[in-house]
Amino acid sequence: MSEPLEPDFDKCDGLVPVIVQETGTGLVLMMAYMNQQAYDETRTTGRAVYYSRSRQSLWRKGETSGNVQLVKRIAIDCDRDTLLIEVDQQGGAACHEGYPSCFFREITPDGPKIVGERVFDPRDVYGKQ
Amino acid sequence: MSEPLEPDFDKCDGLVPVIVQETGTGLVLMMAYMNQQAYDETRTTGRAVYYSRSRQSLWRKGETSGNVQLVKRIAIDCDRDTLLIEVDQQGGAACHEGYPSCFFREITPDGPKIVGERVFDPRDVYGKQ
């Protein structure tokens, strides 16, 4: 394969989806997006940096909560338009709702089922509202 | 939480990204998209059905290769705009390149590194070209 192994940022308005998996446990923590700048900063610093579509700016994960993600591995898919990164999740929770994973609800025939244990109360971390 | 626990298809042009993880191993196999119809058919049949953005039609995974995905679990993220499904991958490979996972290449400081073992030769499955 002679093409350079870099994400193809041209495909999707400059963004690639990033699946974030916890190293060791294999738990899928969240999905986010990176643009070229976020990707470069992630590779340089070893900490996960995303692009927030709602805020339209770089999102240095853990800046507010302290729950930074130390990047252990970066894999890229066959089409070069999706990344899979493995991280050490500091603080034990990736989700702003206080759960280890953002995927803390299962859809079952009997209705929703919570599958994670809350690690923190979001009000303690992000301030009471 | 009183809102129904369904994917929010309105957010992203009728599509939600779906992370596909192998049950048992935790290996992340691929990422794809579902629209409402694909989601409904997946839930009804227990087999993963996606929406192909390139072909703009339903994509019944495994229709050509035989490598269907039996869905064991569906989880939804905090924003209800991403799904995580766990599947039994028939045939041992999710990727059209013949690897178990589409994420068979790692990006390392020393260059690309193949991290999966090829299960089949794509030419045998999809026909010689």
C-alpha cells in the first residue's frame, strides 16, 4: 500500500468519527470527531483532543472535568474515514453524565436498561445549575 | 427519564453512526450507519442492517459474503445520536478486505502496522476482478 496512512479528512466536511475504547477492558467509552488540528494535537500531546461540532471548536477532553484520556493506540479503518483509539481514561468516567461509558443504556424488548454504574454526579464536576 | 429511548434520526440527515463490537472478544469490528428503516429491520430480524451512504440504499450486511452479523445487544449513547451494537460475526471477518476488523491498521510513530490476520481473500468472496 503506497498511499500515506492518514485519515481522509476531505470525505466528511473535514471531520472523521473517532471511536474511543478503554485500553485493557475493551469498553467502548464514546464516539467523537476530530479535524486535522485535533488529530495533530492528539498525536503530539498523547492526549485525546476532539472537535466539538456543537461548539465548533477544539475540545480538549478533560479540560473541565479533569478526566483526560491518555492515548495508547490509534487504528484506522479500511476506508481511512474512521479512527479507533484506545485510551487510559483518567477519573474512571468518559461520559458527562458521570458514567464510565456514554453507552450506559441498553435498548431491550422490555424497555431501556441502565448498564453502567455512575462514577460521579455531574453537578459536582460541572457545577450546580 | 420520560423521553422514549430511540435513536434521534433527525440530528444527522436521518442517519446515526453505529459502532459494531464483537460479543465476547470486545473487538471493534467496524462503523456503519443506520436510518430508521435499517434500525427497525435490525430489531425485527436480529441481523445487522445498515444504510449504505455510497449506494444510498439498505445494506443487509453479509448478503454477498455470507458474513451476517447476529445482533446480541444494542446500546445508545447519552445524546441518543450514536448506537453501539454487539454482534456475533459469522465467518470471522467483518471487513471486506478479509480481516476480522476494519481497523486492521495501526498508526504508529514508525509508520503503519497491520494488526489483524486476514481470514479470507476478498477475491474469493466478492469475485475476481
